[in-house]
Amino acid sequence: MSLKNHPHTEQAIFDDQEGAEPILDKTWLSPPGFFGWFTHVNQRQIGFRFVVTSLIFFALGGLLALLMRLQLVQPENTLMGAEFYHQIMTMHGTTMMFFFAVPAMEGLGIYLVPLMLGTRDMSFPRLNAFGYYVYLIAGITLYLALFLGMAPDTGWFSYVPLAGIDYSPGQGVSFWTTMITFIEISALTAAVELLVTILKQRAPGMTLNRMPIFVWSILVMSFMIVFAMPTVMVGSVLLALDRTFATQFFVASGGGDPLLWQHLFWFFGHPEVYIIVVPALGIVSTVISTFCQREVFGYTAVVLSMVTIGFVSFGLWVHHMFTTGLPHLGLSFFTAASAMIAIPSGVQIFCWIATLWGSKIKFKTPMLFIMGFFAVFVIGGLTGVMAASIPFDMQAHDSYFVVAHLHYVLIGGAVLPFFAGLYYWYPKMTGTMLSERLGCWSFWLIFIGLNLTFFPMHQLGLDGMPRRVYTYLHNMGWGEVNFFVTCAAFLMAFGFLLTFINTLISPYKSRAAGNNPWNADTLEWWAQSPPRNYNFRHLPVISSRTPLWQKAPLYKVTGIRADRREIIITTLLDAKPQGVCIMPSPTYWPFVLALTVGFGFLGFMFKPILFVVGFFLSFFAIVGWLWPARPWLAEKPPEEGHPVRGLQ
């Protein structure tokens, strides 16, 4: 397939010519050095940063969880006071939900989706870099607040009126509301990036029914982010206005409604669980297919199940509000929806079992984590159906039963598949294999420690231990179980530590991976390990769902210029070539814009006028971002039928 008839071919240097590879290297080069790091816009570098940064936050959140367990190891412990305990509880939940789970899945998507689609970059590379810097600034700011003793202490959900200025004076909750609004900008930019890339940059021939299942999962996740994240942003802005300007949105005496906060938060909060889980389901399908060496059974059913989960998840938010006094007739509909969402999840599980059935499974470390996912996620799903029953939830709602259920769903449904993906794609990202021995030890310690930590919490909850308490009395009878749970938590933490050690030492001690060590079928394994900045020497043409397993040769696109950053734009449904798009070059402006936006948000906490100053600074940063400084912008307009345009 040739695109040599697009404009200005008389000066073009095509990527199918001899000697084009050094030109591609120079064209797609990311500036080296410390200061060059702030100019990078390449999708692989930004995606890798998201993954690494999210793992750092995962480690910090885990350390906070261990501190909580040390406080609860015995009755009436005096290791820490109530205020500090509630600060680290809030930071733990906020870190895991906002700074680890969603950015980790988005990071995998940013790194892998262009490779799986057979394209050279994301649609808006500079916006991609801006989203990462926003995420980094928000995380650093929130942890600085913790170290300065100004961390929020109202839980990762910040229920009002507890989060109001009357009950939570100081800047703790203000940091939380500001950073939550700020970081959701990062999530939305990544979602828009991924949506446009998936829908308009697929390799020629990659119709929608040939897309990898992991790409489908990222597509569903991105749509969910676009519809879910604005609600929590609205809620956090209204809470900030209540605290700063004494508005009355959530104040009952002023005509507001405290339940409005819960509706806004959980309309985002419950879909967020599936925003995290749906990409994990895509990882499960990918890993199972590779280690069974067969296409996933029921491709259409698996994809439609993920789409169904995305839709139904928006009808579950009152699942978290059964004890708020809402009419029981209305609550019954949310009970039905909560039970109904188990159906598409079950469909996927049966499709995976059918794929495994009769195949010669290779039980490498990624596959071990997937098998652990099956056991843990099913238990979390069963307790979820229990909690969806109004009479049961009325009894167990504020107990440790819910803590156990939440961690079974999130660790089983997201963390275990994420670590499976980490072991699976690490060779592609670094060019080296992770140690199988350390990987197996890590999995078993995590799996055993996880179940020994959280399964007994079900019993603690049924025995009446409330969540969100920093201590308890001797005569309650919870001391022995809490001691056991704390020991098991350290066992699980040691398992995660082995994986971190494995990732750090493997580049120096492990063997080279090669381009496709698992004999996988998706396009990212066609690229070099680790891939070049331009991903592919030639852009592929697709004719099946398993392009690397097909017997026919993989056709390549020719005619793309090597002397400027060009990608192919294709049609929405059938992925037929429409034109060539020119990508922008590295620049400091995304980093500068993130700083100015951060200045405006943080300034609002102390002096609202600083938000206006930040707005004008951001305007000048955007002007610099969009300033037409590249020579190719002065070329004559493209001929009709050949839409070539530069994207920022």
C-alpha cells in the first residue's frame, strides 16, 4: 500500500528508501539531558513515565497502609493519634484511587495503544506531555502537604459536612479539593488522546472488529473517563467554593444538600472502579491468549461485555448510599443494577475458561498473576452481590466487611492484572526479561498475603468492627485477628517488594528479550525491543485479528516521509487511509503550561486573585505552545483529497 501521491512528494524522503532509518532516528529524536527531559512528547516516554510514577505512588500508598496496620495491631495502641491516623488513611485511599490505579492503566494505554495500532505516536503529543506534568505536580503537592502536616483527614471521599470549613478548618481539605480537580485534568487529557488515537490512527486494514481486546478495553475506559470525571470535578469545585466563599451548596441550613456531594462523588466513584477494572480485563484477555497460543474464545462477546460494563456502571452509584435514608423503592433499582453488572463479568470469565480449556498453558509469571486474579476477583464479586442487598448492606455498610470487599475487588480486579501486564510487557519496554524465579516468589507471597490480610476482615466486619477508626477497646475481641491481619499485610508487602527489586536489577542481570519472547500475536511485538522513537521502520497493513500468527506476510505502507514526523489518518470504521498528519516536535511549553495552571489552582487556596493571575499566565503559555515556528507550516495548502494538517 503506497501513499506516495500525497503533496510535496518531489522533495520527500520516503521511509522505504535505503538509508531512511538514520533520517527517521533524527526526525523522531527526543532531546537528551536533564533539560531535554522536560521537552519530550514521545508517546512511549510519556507512557513509561506514567507507569513508573504510578508505581512510586503505589509504594507510598502501601507504606501508609502498613502504618495504619501497625496502629491497629493491638487494642488502644498509642503509636499515633486520631488526627494523624485519619490523615494517612485519607492519603492512602486518595493515592491508590487517584494517583496509582487510573494513571497506571492510562500509562499502559499511552505506551501500548499506538504500538498495538501500528502507528508512530499519539494524536496530540504535546497534550499528552501536559497531562503527565499535571499528574506529577498534583502528586508532589499533595505529599508535600502530608509532610508539612497539612494533609486532608476526611477520607478519600471527603463527605460533607465533615469536609466543610466548620468541621475541617485549615488547608487540609482545600489541598484535597484543589488537587482532585487538578489531577482530573490529567485523566481527561489522556482519555481524549486515547479516544482520537484509537478511532483515527489504526493501521490500514485494522477494522473495529480486528482491534486487539486490550485496545477495546482502553477505548471503553476512555469514554467512561470523559463522562465520569467531570462530576467529581464539579463536586470538588463546589466544595472549594463552600470553603472559600461561604457558598451553601452542601450546607442544609443555607438551602444546600449534603447528599448532593454524595451523588456527585459516587456518580464518578463507582464508575471509577470499572475505569480501573476494564483495562485490567483487557490485560487478562491478552495474557491468556498469548500463553494459550490461541485467540480468545468469543471475541465479540468479550468486547460487548466490556461495553456493557461501561454502560451499566453509571447506574450503580446509589449502591454506596443505601444507609442515607433515600426511598427504598428507588434503592431497589440500584440493587438490581448492582446484581446485573455481574452478568457481563461472568460472560468474560466463561470465555476465558473456554480459551484455557484444552490448551497447553504456559505457566510463566504473567499467567500466574492472571490465575490469582480469577480466584480473588470472583470472591470480590460474590461479596459485592451480598453488599448490593439493602438489608445486608444496612448491617455491614460501615464495617470492615466493606473494607475487605473493596480490596478484593481492587487488588484482585486491578492490581494483580496490572502486575501481570508489567511482567508481560516489561521485555518490550526495556529489552530484557524479568527473573522468573523472583517473579514466582513475588506472586505467591502476594497471593497468600492478600488472602490472609483481607479475608479475615470479612469476619471482623461481621463481628461489628467499624471502619475508619484509629483504635478499639480490649474487650471487643478484635485484637487477635488484627494482629494476624497486620502480619499478613507485611507478608504481602514483601511480595510486592520482590517485584520492585526484580524490575530494578533485571536490566543489568537478565538476558535480552528479543522482539517477541512470548510469541504473541499483537503488533507491539513486531517492533524492536525497546521500540525506537518512531515505533516502526515500516507501518503495517492488517488483514486479521492475529497479524503475527497469520501465515501470509505482513504488508507494509510505503511513501511516508522520513524527514518529518508523519502518521497515517484512517477512517473510523474500516481503517482506510484518509491522509497524512504531521506531528509537532519536542518543546518546553507543555511543562510551562502545567506550571502556570498549577500556580492558578494552588494560588486559589490562599488568595483567589492568584487564580486569575494563573489564568493569564496560562494564556501566554498556550500562545507559546501554538506559535507557528516550524518551516513546514509555511508550505502551500494540501491538494484537495489529500488532507495534510499539523496537530498540536
